[in-house]
Amino acid sequence: MATKIPVTVITGFLGSGKTSIIRHLLQNNQGRRIAVLVNEFGELGIDGELLKSCQICPEDETEANPETNIFELTNGCLCCTVQEEFYPTMRELIKRRDSIDCIIIETSGLALPKPLIKAFRWQEIRNAATVDAVITVVDCAAVAEGTFASDLEAIAAQRQEDDSLEHETPLQELFEDQLACADLVILNKTDLVDSETQARVLELVKHELPRVVKIVSSDYGKLDPSILLGFAAAVEDNLDSRPSHHDTEEDHDHDDEINSTHVILDRTFDPEKLQATLEKLAQEQEIYRIKGFVAVENKLMRLVMQGVGNRFDKFYDRPWKPEEAKQTSLVFIGRNLQSSVIESQLVAL
């Protein structure tokens, strides 16, 4: 029997830096033939497009090159679309097993990793692929700010004062479930915090882990591939050691108030003015993540803009192609987003 294809599942909250880590891995693949499956929340495939632009991955689906190694699933959480999207895609990848050394799956920031891993117990997948490891990416700066984790002493005090208090939000549960499933935790964006803050986040993450798991630090997702690949953990066979808030449920319920919206405009923007408007929108609405491409006047290259709260970064990733429209396309992910307000403010800019 041929060797099973090792699959690495990379999970983590919105904006933690999963795509940057995968881009660096592809650009430093050390001869490995890597296929990537990207699960986006929303209709625009921003992350998949970013990965295609890293020059390593074949893009043009022509007769000479009919296959691409980047697959995008954009219809919501992978764990809810296993039969409709994930299973057929894995079957196609399995057919190519002679030309693939490993598969990377980037989950949506809102996905639970465990239901996805259970799909690797299905006979047709189990015979051909195995989950090499689950890697959970943590935004060190965001956790330090208390965005998705609170001070443990403060939580304990609040519980004593108010028994009716909602102790855990769905986002906190999601954060904990992603950590509980991990074989490796990456504290990313450590360049944004000092050493004392990083140490505090490290202890908080350790507290959430149900077992001993290696934790490494990173900035800009720059890690050697040998750290990320080759665990041989066969995760699908030992899920019992990875507790989840949803273990007793047949299916899990998402926070239905979390939604995504996108804006596509046939115009250019001044990057600084656009960022200021996006920062204002993030203050006015509960926006968790902003990402997309911006057309900039007199610039031949496409600008990538990404934001988590009021923290933004931007860079030019590649030249605009002659056949593509120079559009500005942005995706917003958050809670109860007012799409019309977002679009009207961008149009008025």
C-alpha cells in the first residue's frame, strides 16, 4: 500500500497569521510538493489568492498546466461542509497522490478543528491520508490585549459576584477548542509585544492546554518547515486526548450573529486615508477581521491590506495582471455587520 499523504491542519483565530505562515512555508518548501486547501469565511477568496501570488504555486489552469495546488472552499466553516466540499476536494487530491508530498489545510478562523479531523476516519480518506499534526496559531498581541482571553483572576472574581454571568462567549470557547486540539502552538506576532507581555501570554496559553504541547514563537510567520511538518501524529486516531466544548454534540452551533460581508469597487484609494476609514469602522462596529486587495493610483502593484481591530498591516504582493480589473475588494468579518454602512463610507471616501 502506498504511503499515506500527511496532512497538516493549521487553525487559529481570525487574523492570527495563518496565511503568512503558509506563504513562508511555500516559499521555503525545500523541494516538497505541497498542496494547500484554504477554507475562507465569506465569498471572496482573499487568502487563496494571497497564496497563489507567492510565485511557488502554479496559477494558470491551461491545457499545459491543468492543475493547481491551491484549492479554495468559500462556503463557510469546513466542519459544516465536509460532505459537500471537503470530501470531493480530498478525493481529487488523493488521485494526485503520486505528485503530492503533503497537504496543508488552512481552516477558517471560525472553524472547529475536531469535526474536520473526524472526516479523516472515513474509509476512502483514511486509506490514503492521515493528519500529521494540528498547528494552532495564536495572535500574541491580541491575546495580550484580552481580545479573546481574559485575566483568570478577574474571571474568578466576576463569577463569585454574579452567578448569572455568561462565563464564556462562543469566541472564547472556539479559542480554547483550537488550543485543545493542537500538536504545536505558534505564538505569532511576537514582534508587537515586549518580552514580559510575551511571557504572560505564554503562561495563559499553557493554562488552556490539556496536555504538554510544544510552543514556539514567531513574527511574520517565518518558521523553518522542519518545525511544522513531520509530526506523524495520526491525529484522527487519538482525538480522545483532545477535549472540546462540543464533544457531546452531534453537530455544533455557530454564533449566528457572526457574519461576513464584502465590498468590491472599481476605483483606487489612498492607502492611508482608506486605513483611517477602516479603523473608524472597526470602532463603530464589532469587526474582527478586515482583509483584501486595494488598487492604488499610479501603482502597478496590488496592495494587500489586513486588519485585526485597529492593528493594520499592508504590503504590495504582485503586479496587476494585464487581463484583470484593478479593483479594490475587501472582506469584513464580525458580529451583526451593517453592510450598507460599510459600503457607503467606502464609496464616500
